[in-house]
Amino acid sequence: MARTQGSHSDITGPRIRAVARALFARHGYAAVSMRQIAGEVGVQAGALYNYTSDKQSLLAELMREHMDDLLAARAEVNSQHQEPVEALAGFVRFHIGFHVARPDEVFIAYMELRSLEPENFAAIEALRRAYEDELEGILRRGAAAGVFELEDAKITTLAVIAMLTGVNTWYRRGGRLSLEEVEEIYWGMVRRAVGA
């Protein structure tokens, strides 16, 4: 019996995204062709267009998927009713743990922003701002309560996120420090940076 067209879309679509994610992370978006993605998936290049309109849309979808997952996971942590120091500590540990588990997604989300067309860039930036706004809110609450000393909440927010995301560039499981030890050290650095 012949396979019904599209009957494996629930397998092929995720496979295309997984292959594109790995190739974009390994080689960079600009260096990867749709033909290369198709070859890795094991389909004809033309078949990719049943799942995505073009390579730019595929990149934007991968970034959106990452940001949606990040925001959904963070939404499960209600820090609004926590004291600012406790909320900040939780944010630090959450950010490191979430991102270390997704190195390819993180690399693409940060390094390939420049490859997005303006409309896609605006959509991804809005999602990034939503995440940054939570941290900025924690910092502002702490400053208002007199437990944090900040010169500029927005700059501090961006600096803290950049520092925490940087763990992905060097941390390897099985290394000298456990993930919990790394989180604790980074929490100490963040705490001192905000004068907590």
C-alpha cells in the first residue's frame, strides 16, 4: 500500500527542525543550505517546502520555539510573591539550568539574531524582552526595598543575563564543578554585583 502523502509529517517536521538546529549551531545559518538539511533528513530538497516556506522561516521558527519553551518554563516559577533576593537567586539558578541543557538552541538564539529579517527579528526581540522584563522587575523590586544597589536596572539586567548565558561557552558535565556548584558560584557573583 502506498504511503499517504504527509502521513509522517509528525515525524518529518520535528526531524527537519532537529537537523536544522544541529547544522545551524555547528556551521552557522549562512553556511547551511536547504539541500544540506534535506540530505541529512533523507528527503528531497523540494520536500522541505511542505514544512517550511524557506530557510529564514525555519530559523525564526527555531528561535521562537526556544523562546516559547523558555517563557513557558519560567511561567511555572511564580517569583512575584518571593522576596527579591530569593527571587533573584531562583532566576540565576533557573537561567543556568535551562540554558545548559540546550546548547544548540542557545547558540542559535544569541549568535544568529543578526541573520533574522526585520520582521522576524522584531518578533524574537519581543519574546526576549518579555524574559528580560521579569529579571528587571526583580531588580527594581529589590532596589525599591533597599536590598539591591543598582546604577541602572536595565543595564544590570542585560549584564546579568549575558553573564549567566556565558556558562554555556565553557561548562561541561563531568568537569571539575557540578552544575549545582556552578549555579552557587554564579549566584554569589550576581549577589555581589547588585549589592545584595
